[in-house]
Amino acid sequence: MKRNGMLNSHISKILSDLGHTDMITIADAGLPVPDGVLKIDLALKLGTPSFREVVEAIAEDMVIEKVIVAEEICEGNPVAMQFITEKFGVEAIDASVSHEQFKALTRQVKAVIRTGEATPYANCILQSGVHFG
């Protein structure tokens, strides 16, 4: 058994397999998952686990160079947007896509990790950076 890092074996495998610019989605309970995209469902009940908890855990194990969010998050869920901004910095965030464009982008991700989050627009696409030591 691993001592540190991601314990979920499905997430650990996805993170290990990511290359530079590959993407994963962290999704609220309601975001649709496109056909053919792997869904890792962590949702236990509404609110559990939270979007924040899952993003925090993933960020501990993943080199993240870019975070894509739907522009609607700014007004529709300012708490989530503030968390993302504080966690990754404004320079890493792309909030220029609509929610519909965001959903279309999820067709390109390696996996969608579904949380139990029950607040609007609590979704992000994390783009992998590269770690050279």
C-alpha cells in the first residue's frame, strides 16, 4: 500500500500516464460525461467529496500548468473561482470559454473525476505540465 500521495488506484494510474498538455476534468455531480471518456466516480452523496477536496488531492500529485473553467463560474460560483485563483494563480487560469464550450472540451480529456459537489459550475479542466526534477 502507498504511504503518500493519491491512494485511489484509478486516479493514480491516470496521473502516472499523463503527458505534457494532457488534460483531466474535475466535475461537480451534474456535469455530463461524454461517451468514450473514462469516468472515475467519487461521489458518495451530495457534497461529498467536495470539489475543493478533490482538486486539493489531485494538485498534490499532478504538475498543473493550466486550469480551464467556464466563464460562468465567476458569477455563478465565486467561492469556487476564488479557491481556484488562490490555488493556482490568476496567470494559470483560462476562464474564456462558455459552459457549453467547456462541456465540449471534456471530450478531449483522459478522464472525468466526478465529485459529489452540488454547487453550480464547480468544474475545471487541469492541463498537465512537465516535471524534469
